[in-house]
Amino acid sequence: MIAIANYNIKKTALMLIDLQNDFIHPDGAYGRAGQKSSAIAALAGKLAPLIRVIRQAGGLVVSTQ
């Protein structure tokens, strides 16, 4: 569960930096090279609920490479 009650989401931005498929997707460059990290692979699933809550509440989500 994501606790956001104490924040003014409309004045909040979530910035995602460098979450590229080559690093986090199993078919990306790292995965094809045999490099695996369960922590990195789990990032997308862990961030998705937070992104959804912020967007639904009128907050800003920025992603940059």
C-alpha cells in the first residue's frame, strides 16, 4: 500500500531516471548478455502502482533517459 495522505500530490513530481529496457527488461542488452539482477528486474512492477497513484491524483510523472 502506498501512503500519500500527507503529501499534496498536485504539487508533487516523480522523476524516473534512466529506466531503459536495455537495463531492466530480460530481453534488453544486459539480459541478452546473461547479466541478471532480481532487484533491477523488479523495478517496473514496484514503480507502476506509485506512478498510477500519482497520475490519478493529479501529480506529475517525468521519465528521462
